[in-house]
Amino acid sequence: MGNHSDDDDLPSWTDLGGDDQDDDFDFPEFADGPVAPGGVGGVVPVAPDTGSEATDLAGLEDNPFVAAVLEQPRPRRLLYAGVAAAIVVVAVAIGLIVWLTTRSSGSSAPAKAAPAAASAASTSAPAPAGACPSTTQAGITTGNTAGGGDSGPAAIMAFDYGYYVKRSGQAAREVVAADARVGTAAEIQSGIDKLAPGTTHCLKITSRGDGLWGVELTQTPPNGAAPVVIKQQIQTVDSGGRTWISSIVPDPQS
């Protein structure tokens, strides 16, 4: 049909840069074989046997289609890029959290320091006489005096005077028998140190006979808080010309 040629039927993308390149390009070899359905000329294209599973790309680097494929990023590069992006996101998130935490901490009011434990050498003033009168009547003794060792109530008064006024475990232990079921001077001091300085006390001591005493100890905090009433049962013994405390327990009758 006129000057029609086979080249006119080729798609435009087969133009690889002019007639010179068409002449130099080597098409893959074809081997004779059985006629495939729809085949032309009774041949089927067969790739040459290179003796290896790898495809020989030598001589094809100048082909623009092959070069475009070779220039595509490798999957491993994509993997590295993804990991790097994830690390950046995590670093930014951590930095934001640290910044928000620091800002929140800086705006909050500083916590108040806990009061230091009272020194064993410190002392507290006893309660005013009007608040805790010293009386003895019908087997009941009240007060918060320094006490002594001439009677059960005196020994009990001396113990609590050493505890609340002198704030000394050693002073309190001086009126306690050596084998008494009472803590050591160090253990008593540990309890004193936990007590707020300025705490006052008042005693009401009731005789139960045979050196046994029911004690009502009122402990008043220095901050205006409500007084605390502690009920005890204290046993005293006479030895060596004086009275000693032999045990202090919670009052079973309360």
C-alpha cells in the first residue's frame, strides 16, 4: 500500500534515538521451537542459556529502559529511610514530653520541708499550772510536776516529765527498774523525737492497789490541735528505799 513499511506500525516509544541506534541495537536471539498458539513464523522467543540463574545485563546499560530500572531505589534503601524517619519521630516526641514535664515542674510550688526531728537536748515548757493543777485526793493524783522516787505517782510523774519536758529518753528511764518491761533509753528517745516540740502533758493517776495504777495521760499538741488522751496501766515496785516503774501497758479497763 504505497510506501508503507513495517516500521510504520511500531509504537512511537520504540524510537530509541534515531536510525543509527536502531542499526546498532542487538535484539535477543530466538530459537526455533514449536509453534505457539498465535505464534508467527513457527518460532517462539527463547532466552539464551547463560548457564547461570543471573541475567547478563552487559551491553544493555545504554538502553534507556534498562538504565531507568537500574536507577530505581533499592528496597533496603527504603527500609533505612523508614527506620530513620521513625527515629526522628520518636526523638521529637521524647523532647516534647521532657519539655512539657520541665515546664510543669517549674510552675508548681516547691514542697515544704518536713520539720527536723527534735534534739534530745531540747526541752518543752510544762503546761500552765491552771491547765493541769497538782492535786491528790481520794487516791487520785493529778499534775505534771518533776516527780521523784518516793511513791508510785511521783515515779510516774518523773517518767513523763523526762519524756515531755526534758525530752530525754535517759531522764525518763532513770525511774524505771532495770528488768522492767519498758523500752531502753534509746527506744524511748526514738519516740520522743517523733513528738512535736512544745507538746504538753497532764496526768491523772488513780490507785488500784498493790502498786498498780490507772493512768490517764492527756497529750496536747502545740499547734492548737485537739488533745489526745492515752490510757495506761502502770505497775510500780519498791526497792532500795525508792519506787520504780516495772511495766507500762495499755489500760485493760478502758
